[in-house]
Amino acid sequence: MIIFIKKTVSAICGFLPIFLSAEEFATGFVFEDLNGNEVRDLGEKGIAGIGVSDGSNIVETDTEGYWRLPVAEDVIYFVLKPGGWMVPLSKDLLPRFHYVHKPKGSPEGTKHAGVAPTGPLPKSIDFPLRKQEEPGKFSVVFFGDPQPRNQTEIDFIAHDVVEGLVGTKAKFGVTLGDIMFDDLSLFGSLNRTIALVGIPWYNVIGNHDLNFEADEDRFSDETFERVFGPPYYSFDFGKVHFLVLDNVEWGRRNDGKRHYVGNFGKRQLSFIKRDLARVPEDRLVVLSMHIPLNITKDNQSLFRLIENRPYTISLSGHTHWQAHHFIDKHAGWKGKEPHHHIVNVTVSGSWWRGAKDHRGIPHSTMRDGAPNGHSVLTFDGHKATFDFQAAGKPADFQLRVHAPEEVAQAELADTYVYVNVFAGSIKSKVRMRLSKGSKWIELRRTPEKDPWYVAMQQLESQNKQVQAVNGATVSQHLWKGKLPEGLSTGQHLIEVVTTDMYGREFKGTRVLRVK
């Protein structure tokens, strides 16, 4: 049957045709949910100009809040939250901005349940929104790789990170993938734990959040979709545009073994292109993903979509070390200024390994010598300021000074002091002095393994009672300098000051004994 639909809905990719069969469309309204019951009641008006997507196409609601998109057998419809509005939240404070349409449900044969059959398409898929104040300056919490294997490790997360975040002024949080360590049955417990922070929480899919029994990528995220919704989407908060992306591609290698690679894929890139076409050029765009950009296969395709925009920043997890990449022409970037990509500190650090503290929680120091924890980004107009927060430590714990306990006078000039600045970058400066009033010594950034971590790892490896952390990796935020000659015998205080890319100073000290 052919019907005539009077309403027209503009699409970023053009205009959807007017004469189409009823069965070929999903339709609905985006409306202001005045009473918060998530049902469109009499008197609750539709909202014009709101984006709605099926993961590829994007349409904007007409003057009455009406939208329509093509139907497929396996599709998620979702609203693109605009600034100044909020979608409903689940009891675990997960944003609910989508409708999953899987008439037959997820494929069988996976260890963890996917989506149950959804049945016939509803006559109207309505998305409720409620107005909320969104300041120009605000903060967001970012978790890299919580990655618990079991309930015990979820309890680690609760005590090591979540408890310290209760009462945060951040407006929402984002987990940058590897929410789990393969056991997807734990999603619910972890979500309930993070919900105690008290703010909405968005989630990126990681390579440990997949249905590993799937033979192809499109069926690898069925459990994730059941719990969280679409694997990629966008939303606005205030004047900042956030893109949550899926760059974990699952499939079979030539030898038949299942594996993953970093890749966005053509369909997602099409969505990104259409999404950004709706975003003013003067807006800051923040991209969240799991696998770092520098090891994502089709990163050049993404670069082409964002490199002409003046304000972009991106974050990932995955590696279990902290790094700031400034992507430039050497990596194929053609933008006027380098793109700032943050490889975020991980909640799990070294996968919950290491000697336990008084709480029974492993120290789980990351392989670059930085502690486990989380980050907070503060957005103010076009600017984004990064703060590293070590788990269970005060906010000013930003560096570690490493030097021998004792040095002979004759060996001073051949002895190095190392400083690990946890959130340091090529834009950081580090200096030290050995006594008040003495000359400051500029330290040199040195990409090498943190000797403090190496020594600690070796010591723990000798203790059969400890599940030692993994071997060290080259740190991107390590500085070193030689001790000055002529120090008198006795105790000396090493003072260190680092200045970060924003001009902020942080200090650290260590006592050295000269014999």
C-alpha cells in the first residue's frame, strides 16, 4: 500500500522521499516531557530541529517534532541530545535516548545474552526530552578501562575510585571502553557501583566488551546494545559537541581465528560526516573512543572529517598507560594545528595487580610508572583542561621523584634524578634544585622505562605472595637530570617543580643522602 505522508523531514543526506509504503518507515516524535513520565501526554508539544539517527542517516524533526527513517531488520534509532536538554536516565543513571529494533532478537549461540525479540515496530517511537541548565564552563569525568574480572575487582573500583568521586561537581562521566574484562554478566553490578557517583554516565565499547562468539563485527556488540544502546552516537552539552565512537572491529583473520583491529568503518564514518554537518564550525568537538587514534587503521578517514575544524580534542583508553599525542603532518594530519589526542589513565591500572594496601586493594601502577585513577576534563568555550587524578591520592599528587637513597660525593656527577610527571607531555617543563636559593636545573624529557617502576616490579616478582605488575613500558612523561657536583655530605632535599601545558605548577620532593 502506498500512502502519502504530509509531513516532510529534512535529512543531512538530502530529503527522504514523500511517497513510500508504510512498512518502510519508522516514525515518531521528539517532545518536551513536562511531567517526566517519559510518555507523550496531551499538551506536551513536539520539538523542532532535533536530530534523530539510525546509525547512518540523520534527520531533523519538523515543526511538530515529527521524524521518520527507513526500517531495517536490525537497527537502533536514537535521538541526538541537544544542548540545554536531557534524555531520561535509567535507575543506574545510564542515558536512555534510543529504541532498539530487533524483531527476531539477537543471534543465538553467545555466552552472554543479547537483545530479546522486540516484535513489530511501534506505531510511534517517541523520544522524551526535558530542559536543563548547562553552563558554559563544566567538567566531565573520564574512566579508562575499569576492566574488572569479577565482583572482587568491582569492589576495588568502588573503594579506590568511586568513593572519592561522590559529590563531584562534574556534569557527567564517560567510560572509554573495556568496561569489563570479558565477563559481560558483570555489567549490571558495575553500572550500579558507578551510579553511586550520582551523575549520568556514558559508555564507549572496548575490545573486552564484545560477544567473542560472533563471527562478524555487526553481531559482536549484542550484549552491549542490550545494556547501553547504540555503540556510537553524539550529544551536545552546552556549547560542546561530544561524539562517542566505536573503533573496535571484530571478525575472523585469514587463518579463521577471531580477532579485533582498530577501525571505524564506512557506516560509522558516514554517520560522523552527517553529524558534524549539523555542528557549527566554532564549536569544540570532543571524540571518545577506545583504541588510540594512532593505531586505528582508518584514522586518515576520520582526520579528513575533523582536521579543518579549529577546535577538536579526542580521548581513548586501551593501552594502560597515560600519554598526550599531538597529531601532526607526520601522522597524516592536514589541519592547521596539531590534534590533541589523550590516551587516558586507566581505573584498573595494571589490571588490578601489585602488592595490596591497607584496604586490600592492589596498587595497580600502570606500566609507565603512573598510578591508576581517572581524569577530569574541564571545558570552557573552546578550551579543554586536563586533570590527572591518582586513585586514593590527593589532587596535587602529580609526580614522583626517583633517586638513590645514598650517593657518594665522587659519584654525584654520574647520578641521575628521574621525575615521572603523570600527566606530562612534550609541552611540560621540569626543573629541580638541591637546596633553597641554589640554581635550578632544567631536566630533559627522556622516553625510557621508569626506573622506579622497574625496581618495584622486580621486587614484587620475587614475592610469591604478590601478583606482580607486568613489565615496564617506555614512559612518555619521564624527565631526568644529573645531580650537581660539590654537594656536602649529609641530607639534601631535592625539590622539583613542573609546569604543565596550561601554565600550572606542581611540586614534589625527595630526600637524598650524600656520603
